[in-house]
Amino acid sequence: MTLLVKDDFTEEAKDIRDSVIKDGFKEEVGPDGATYTGISKIEVPNLVNKVGDMVDDFEMKMSFFRLNLKGEMPHSFVHSDEICADWAGLLYLNPEEQVKGGTAFWKHKIMRWDKLPSDETVNDLGLTQEEFGTKLNEDWKNQDMWEMSGFMGMKFNRFLIYPTKMFHSRYPHEGFGDNADNGRLVWVCFFNGKINNN
């Protein structure tokens, strides 16, 4: 399994959206040391439980809501999230009249990777892990090094699961809207376990 999609994920989607917007957003420093805007860590246990129902040996590592407005660009054109957990989950929370873009997946034009390579593959290139990390970070910021290999369109209350090693980004890269009511709003979670696909 590469991607798993569940539409109409929760009956509480509208109420959750309203609660998150009412609670507000702030800046947070992520596990990569970068500062991220538009973060809400309001707890919604029912969302976590719904993910847990889909995963054996479930372990939630992190979850938050993210708001991105027009003019906001990501730190990198492409990235992966393997430092967070094995799996990423994304719940789209914009109503249909606001829907724009979604999540893109990317392949390196030269190396043809669509996810982080194994340590053995890196070693075969004659690179240390540190050298490879430095080169990959440079390539992540260079749009010309990537071609889109997949895309999942945004839809209200659609939940997407994918391996964190996959190269991905929001797409388009720029956020949209000018306030919490019309900006790009998603719930992001990172977790470990085995997807049971029930």
C-alpha cells in the first residue's frame, strides 16, 4: 500500500473545523528545528481514535492543525517526514467552495527516487549519511530537480495516509485565503503501526 484514502472520514468534521478556527493559531518549532506558522494543537481525541481503528499496534507520535494563507510558502519545494514517524495522515478541512489543490508526490529527476533510499543505496553512491542529507536538502529546495509522480486532490473531510519517507508537498505550494475562515486548513498526524485497511 502506498496511499490510503478515506472520504467522509468523520461526522464531526464541521464542528472540528469551527472549534479549531475559534481556538486560534500560533507559531511552533518542529522536530526539524524549523519554525512553522498557523499551528493549533487543540486536542480532538475522536480523530485520534478513528485513525487508531485503522492501525494495528497503533502509536500516535504527533498531531496538529495547520493553517496556510496566501503568500506563505513552505521551507522546501519537496520534503519527507521520516523523522516524525512511519506514517503521515492528512485530513482536509476546507469546505467545497474553498477547495484548491491538494497533496503532490514527487520523483527526483536524476536519481528517480520517489522516497528516501535505503542506507545501503546511499552507501553504494559513495556518500556518508551526512553528505547525502546535505545534498538532499539542497535538492529539496530546487524545483528543477523534481517531477510530479502523483497527486491527491483536496476534498472536505477526506483523510489521506502515506508513508513519511515519500517525497511530497502541499500543492500548489503557496497557501490561500487571507484569514482562518478561508485559508488552507488541514489536520496532520504522524503515527506508527500496521495499516489494517478495514
